[in-house]
Amino acid sequence: MKRTAGNKLVVAVRVTPQIEQRLRLLAETTGRKQSFFLQQMIESGISTLEAAWLPPDVLSQVRSGTMPARQEASPAIPDLFDGH
């Protein structure tokens, strides 16, 4: 993963051709970018994923805004955008 100049994270995601087609249709029909809809999906679904996957004490910290900053660990698999 890579951060842009605006400090936004760039993420690559693999999707099926059917999902790609649906996303493209949304973008073309509405005149918005595909990234807009991906951002909307992430923002609207992350709370549900956190509730399902995070331990209750960590979820509580996330929701209260008291989660300590994590140290970046070097990834076990090279990043898609790291130039390797």
C-alpha cells in the first residue's frame, strides 16, 4: 500500500468481473468515479466488519478514539506498489 501526496492510502483490490461490471455501471450512470463508490462501501461497511472481527476491548478503543497508534511492521509479502 502506498500513500499519495494528499496522505490518502492507495489500495489495490481484486474483484470478480461481475463486481467490476457493476461498479463500472454505477460510475458511468452517475458520472462519478469508481473510487467514489469504493470509498462509500468502505465507509459504510467498516463498522460492521470491526464489530464482527475485533475483540471487544479493541473495538471499544476504536469507537472511543483512544486506540494507540500502531507501529508499521515490514510486510511479509512485498507491497504491490513498492517497486519490486
